[in-house]
Amino acid sequence: MSTPTLSGASMTEVQGGLVVAMQGDIREEGFDALYQAFSQRLVDSRLSGAVLNFSGVQLLDLHGFSRLRAFSRMAGFLRAGVVFVALAPGIAAFLAQADMDIGGLRFCQHIEDAFALLASSA
């Protein structure tokens, strides 16, 4: 089941989880719409996990990353796991240099590994 593109992202249910494909720069109002659609989809479909796929993103600032952390926190309240996938090396280096708190977040390089991680923690 797929959802139309939401201002820089699209959502698709795969293997009992939700894949959110980030497709570039997401503006503030885009985060709000994506957050609403993401939370509604988790509730309506009763999904146990989500993969946030960053393979289409080359730049991400601290504010954007903080907004995406909120996705993970909210999913936790709904008892759904979240895995961040395919962060560009530049983004990972930036987050490390910015000393960004990534405690409690899970990361994988490949989407298959993310689904295995979600399945093992179910």
C-alpha cells in the first residue's frame, strides 16, 4: 500500500513495516505534514516498525534531524520501532562533529538490515 508523495517524502508499507523514503530537502511545513501522515499511518495500520530511508538526502541540518528524532519518539509511544537507513557519509560526519545526541536511535546502512533489526526487536 503506497501513499502519494508528501512534500519531500513518500510512504509505503513493506514486510509489515512502514518505509518512509526521504527525497531531499524537507521544509518546516513538510515536516508537519509528514509527521501527521506518519503517525496516522502507524495507528491506522497497526504497524510495529518503520524505516526512515535517507538514500535520497545529501544535506540535513540539526533542526531537521531533531524533527526526525521526534518521529522516533512518537513511534516509541505507539510501541513501534524506527530505524534510520542510508545516511550519507557527510550527514553522519556532520552529526558526529556537531556532537548530536543519537542515544536510543538505531541506524543501518541497508534497508534489509533495518528490517532484520526491526524483526529481532519485535
